[in-house]
Amino acid sequence: MDTTYLFLVILFSATGMAFFMYGKKQVSFIPMLCGLALMIYPYFVTNTLPLIGVGAVLIAIPWFVRL
């Protein structure tokens, strides 16, 4: 593990926690589910580039999908 990977894990997990709290407060399932996924997926992705790619997609989903 390198420091870039650890920094990105913390960054995406903190963003996921913010999305989860926002979705819970607004009763909006898309940000809540994306936030949960952002907090969990770093446990399964061990490379830096896929971590960035999946994280960027999960962060972008609530901006483009409005239900």
C-alpha cells in the first residue's frame, strides 16, 4: 500500500459518508446508496487507478440521476 492509495481511500470514504448523511436527511435513496457504496468499495479494490475510476463514477451518479 502506498500513501496515494491510503489518501484516496480516506477521501472517497469521507465523501461517501457525506453522501450517505445527505441522502438520509433528504430521504433520497440514490445519494444514500452511492454513499454506502463509496464507503464499502475500497475494501475490494486494491489498485489506485480502478479506485479512482469507480470512485469518480459513484460520485457522479447522484449528480446525473435524479429520482
